[in-house]
Amino acid sequence: KVDGMLVKIDGENHTYPIGFIDGFEFEAGYSYTLKVKITHLANPPQDGYSVRLKLLSLIAKTKVGK
């Protein structure tokens, strides 16, 4: 099992590993709304992702219950 985070981009859900967003420190137990810069990679690695995400700002951080 690998921990990951669900990321919604333009209404579509994507799953990325924790730490995928440059500059973002994930804390378990919270839901986040972020503003990120999306860079589409022209030549992504075959075993990698076609985008790179960089945190621009934290809009909201909400505690979620178990």
C-alpha cells in the first residue's frame, strides 16, 4: 500500500504520491484547497508523470473527521 493524495484538476480526479506538489507539506487528517502552477512536460519519463505541480498558495485547510 502506498499513501497518496487525490488531486482535482479542472474537474478531473488524479492520484499522486504524497510530496508530489513542490513546496507543499501534507499533514494527514486535513483536506486542502490549493492554488498550484501546472507545468506539462514535453517529454515525460515513461514511468513518470506528464505534469509537474508547484504550490502557489494555500487557500484553505480543513480538519476532516475519521
